[in-house]
Amino acid sequence: MKFHKSRRAKRGRIEIIPMIDVMFFLLATFILASLTMQNIHSMGINLPEGDVSPAPASTNVTLTITKDSEILIDGAPVTLDIMASRLQPLLKGKDGHLIVAADTKTPHGVVVQAMLQARRAGAEHFMIAVRNGEYIPAGQ
């Protein structure tokens, strides 16, 4: 009498669940590693509070003045002496719109001097940035 083998040769299987776990672990590792590699340079500007209707969306030039009287044009630091020359090419084609984002503790005289330099550079319309993210049109 001849007996047949009841076992068949089993083929190897690739389990998908552990592979998914490993892929999520690698994804989380790479995300955390990339976040730590980012060097975020942001300035804390404490804007004044205001409640106004939203300004029309357009690409404007932003003049930022910190509480330490540091002046930035679209994030690039400038001084009052060279501000007009740096601002003039940026205002071309923007209809002279300038957003002034000044900290609440910025001395009033610095803001006025910066706005006067911007006027010399060709800025015609100023908008004042406020805390809720909207802009108050000023000096139109």
C-alpha cells in the first residue's frame, strides 16, 4: 500500500501588515528629520488690533518694522538711508501699494520716517497691517 503525502509544499508569503508598519515608521522618521533640518527665520511682530473688511488680494510689497526699529522690505533688512533705492524697483508695476506692518511698540517716529522714505520711492497707497490679518487702507 502506498501512502500519499498529505502536505503540499508551502510557498513563502510576504506579510503586508508588518511592511506597512515599517513604511509608516520610516515616513514618520523622515518627516521629523526634515522638520528639524528646516531653519525658520521668522520675526515676531505684535501687530495692533483691528476689525476691518478684507483688502483685495494682490501682490503687494510689505514694509516690516520691528519693536527694535529694524526695517525690512519683504523680509530683507534695510536701513532708512538705502530704503528708497531698494524699494523703488519693487514698487514698479504694483501701482504704488505698500503694506506697513509695524509692531505696536515701534517708536512712532521710525514708522513715519520709513513711510516718508517709501513715499520718496514712489509708494502712493499705504495699507496698515493689523492683528486679524486684514489691512486698514491709510493715506490714499
